[in-house]
Amino acid sequence: MGAENEEIVTSGGGQQAATTAKAGGGGVNNSNKTPSLDSQLRQLSLSGAQLQRMNEWITQKKQIGTLSDDVLERICDLGHGNGGVVHKMRHSKSGVVLARKLVHLEVKPSVRNQILKELEVLHKCNSPYIVGFYGAFTTNNDISICMEFMDGLSLDIVMQTAGRITEKWVGRIAVAVIDGLTYLKEQFNILHRDVKPSNMLVNSRGEIKLCDFGVSCMLIDSMANSFVGTRSYMAPERLTGARYSIHSDVWSFGLSLVELVIGRYPIPTPSRREYAKLFGIRLEEVQLELQNGTTKEEAAASAAGEDTSPKTMAIFELLDYIVNRPPPVLPRRVFSDTFVDFVNKCLKKSVNERSNLAALAGEPFYKEHAAIEDGADFAKWVQSVIDIRSLNSSSLPT
């Protein structure tokens, strides 16, 4: 790549180095010198299709230029999450469709400006596994974060349409998430801090990307009271006040994988009877390994096929369960041994026993699915979900 593409990466908006805002706000000024896009991409192991898509993205990003409310047309709502509402927007000058997350914060202008400054690093995140960032700006007490639009939306919405996701597709998702988390950690020393299905996005190209990772500590602090849903994916050590580490992201990742394949939030863990009903198999075909912390009464009930799991939990009961009860476990006859082993290594209660990203990338389950380069089948599946959503639900965007 030449200097022109280097400029695209560093400015986040073509010839203009700042993303502006009205009402005394400001925008992300990404004028700091960064490596050229070419040098960044050479460090990654990308297929020809991925490299082509990254170049297309940078060109598209350059076309958008300066962002403000004046150049964005609202198409529809995409949903709510983490203290903000997400809209599907169209850039009036280029016609590019994007997603805008609107976060309302009652904070001082200096705090808003600091948040924008912290968001600058998003301009440097160029990975096939990280959702693209167009820029951010403020209007009064609102911060607009403009991102690449993923037409398949998030995996929690995918499950609303398609139900639980097969191990085959979850394997592909797992590889993308690990590669995305590894990219953030190795390139920028960033921990995601909010890994869950609603922050895993897919599109009809067959791409899988992470969004909403914690680049802005001040934004996280300002939105702390709105993260109730996030706490249900937090690792046990985080709920007891221990320091956050990459192992905490791994726990959230493992919990998300279980949710994707069973079709519901996996705490409390499904009983043998629930698994049998869920997958239409006989009770004796469900083999669950007892985890550390399982009581004798629970073990006896499991062996008898009794369903002793509480049906509903208050938030404090849920958090207590995460800290003090055994983690979710998948049945081996329903899922492959390599997948069950992979998930078990993500969901170790002890941080010292839980795998890190490098160890997970060496697991047979990861290697098996990483070796599959052609994403055409996955892309077709995502498109089928989009088509079903379009036919059956007028309340969700397509």
C-alpha cells in the first residue's frame, strides 16, 4: 500500500483528520502517526478474500469523511445495549449504510472529550474479526459511535430467529472470536471486557466480528450503572473484586459458546432431563460430567434424571450461583469430545486452571475449524436467517 492508504488509516476520514461535532462537543481526532495499513495487514494471516475486504473497507471509510448528525439519515432502530440505542443509518453523501450507537451521558464536556480521545484507538483496529469504526462525535450530552453495519446483526438476535446454533457454525464463530480477542490483546493490549452473544456480529459475507470492547475506561465508568446484563457473563473472580485479565474474557467466551449451542443463557446449567428434551434424545444418552462443587444431593438427582434447576433467579441469586456453584457443562454424546473439552477449559472456576487464548488456539477444536477457509456455507446460513427474519418479523430490521 502507498501513502494514500496510510492516510486513510490514520485520519479515519480521508483528508480530514478530525471527526467533528456540533453543540460544543468535538470529534475523534486520529491524527497520530500510525503504521501503514499494508504493514499492519502483513502482520496478520489473512486470506486473499479477507485482504480484499479490508482494502474495500478502508476505501469506503475514506469516502465518508467528517461525521455529524447533518450527514446521517436514520433508517430504523437496531436495538438497545450497554446504555445506548443502536440505529441503522445512511450516510447522505456516499450512500454508505452504517450503525450508530447513541449513548446519552450526563457528564462534563471535559469528560466527553476525554471519551472521544480514548476512542481514537478504534481507528487503528484493522482486523477481519473486529467491527469497523467510522468515527465518533458528540451532540449536547449524546455520544455517537459510528460503526460498520453487519446485516446479520448480533448472535443473540440470530438465535431469536434460528434458535440454537449447530456446533459446526459455533466452531467457526469460536475461531473468529479467539482471533479477534488475540488481535486486540497483542496489537493494543486491549481486553474486551464484555464478551457475549450480543457483541458478536455476523453478516451475509460470512464474516464474524466483535464489537463494544472496552477501549474507553472513562466511558465504561460513566456507564457502570447500566451494565446489569453484562454482569451475568462476568467471570467468578470479577464478581468477587479480583483484577480483570484475559482469563476473564475467556470465561465470558466459554459461557457464550454454551448459550449458542443450547439456545438459552446457560446458568443454571441444564439438567440431564432438560438436555434430553432439548435435543430429543433418551435420558440415558445424556452424559454429564460432575464438576467441582457438585453436592451429593445434586449428583444423586442428576443420576436419577431429576430436574432440580431453579427456573428463575433474581440478579443477586444469579451472581451468587456464578461464584459458588459449578460451571455449565455440555453432554458428550450430544457434542463432540473436542468441543466439550474446549468449553470445559474456558469455564474453569479457578483462574490458574482456565486456559488463555494461546492455549485455546492450540486445542483440536480450534485447529479443526480454523483449517476450514471457505466461508461460503456459513454465509449462506446467515443469509437464510436474514431471509427468515425478513419474512416472519416486521419488528426487526433487515
